[in-house]
Amino acid sequence: MLRIVLPGLMLFFAATLLGCQPEEHAITTTSTSFALGDSTVDVVVHQSAAPGLTYLNLHDNEQTAVEAALSVLRREGGRLVELQHTGERNVTFTLDDSLYVFDPNRMFTDVGLRASLDTLSAATDTAHAVVRAFADSVLAIYRPDTLDAVVTVHNNTENRYSSLSYTDGGDYEDDALFVHVAGDEDPDDFFFVTDEALYNALREEGFSAVLQDNRQATDDGSLSVYCGQQGLPYVNAEAQHGHFAEQVKMLRFLHRLLHASPAAV
Ligand SMILES: [Zn+2]
């Protein structure tokens, strides 16, 4: 027994003496439930004991993003707001015997929300009003107007949506003003931003980055379009599912850039 415990203790003291034991900040978690028809969506807030950026996770099937943001909350500080319901990307609810489906990152403008409901189910006025009220509640908790930057965390799937989607001939080429694809990085791991100074800082650091064309980007109801319309600095740290280390690296850089030394941007 002693032989098992001692090496562990020695390693612990050695690490402490060398200053290798990383200090972890405590996280407190609170949750508010919202009813949409017969369904419930929880808006969960993770608050680190240390100050930092405020992150938002809108898609409940993108858990690498949640784990990466929590890791940064423990090591650096900050706050994470996440939607929890079924573990699926989209939210489904029944209202007056009709089934509705919407994408929670397509609910922040009236035009985009109507299109999302219409594409995935049906865009009735009642369903629109219910989801619009929910979107306003999420914004009231996240409070983008009080932040130096809106920071969302998303995950994508290999060889589908990526920084390459915004290059010439890509599905979204018209939505981007500038695109930088870092040659030595996976194009699935990239930043999508609404602010040119931020775009330049990320590109210069060697990350892949896309600058949204705030004037002509398609109004799909996403938070980037909402922020573009409202003139709010927005950055999405987007990484492939499972790219935990890459996403942590992206978020730690953002923390240093926007929280620790914001004058640099
Ligand atoms: Zn997403």
C-alpha cells in the first residue's frame, strides 16, 4: 500500500515544488428552464471563480465545444452559457397538436427564424412568437450588449462545413469578405468573425479565419448575422468534433487576446 501511495505523493510534491500543479478555478452551475409547447430547454450557466470571456454553446450535440470551454473556465476563467435539451442540434416541440422544429442558431432574426421553422417544419405565427420569446430569453441571459465580444463555440464534421466553404466556389463564398485558410492546419478548425481587427489578429497568429460580409451575408437568423446587424463584435471558435486540444488552444488564445490584453485588438 505504502509503496503505491509514496510515489504518488512524491510526484505531487515534486510537481508543487516545480510549480507544475496548474491552479484550477471553481465553477458554479445554475440553470433556468424554458417551456416551448410541450418541450423544455434548459439554459445552463457555468460561472468560473475567475473573470474572463463569456462563451455561448447553442447546439446541444456539440459537446467537444462545451468541454473545451469548461477547460478554459477552469484554467483561465470566464462564463459559459449552454442550451441543454435532447442532445440534438435542433429543438423540437409540439404546440396545438402541430410539431415544430427549429435550429437554435437560426432564431435571432425574424427573417431567419421564419425560414428555419419553414425549412424544418412549418412557420406559423404562434410557433414564431414562442421561439422569438425564447431567443429573447437566451439573449437576456447571455447579454451580448454588455460584452467586449460575443464568443460562440461550435463543432463541425470532417470534410463538410469548414473555412473552405467560404473560398471561391464554396457554398458560402458570398457571405465572406475575407478568408484565410492556414496551410498547415485542418480547415475544419477556424474562427468566424464579424470584426476586421479581430480577423487580422487571428490570421497573423496563424489560425484559419473568415470575416463575415456584414452588409451582404444571407440573413439566416444566426447569431453572427444578428451581431453584424447590431454592430457587435462576434467570434465563433469552430472546431471539428473531437478536436478538443485544438479548440482549447483557440479559446485560450482568444482569452489572452480579448481579456488579458484587449488593447492589442
Ligand atoms: Zn453549432
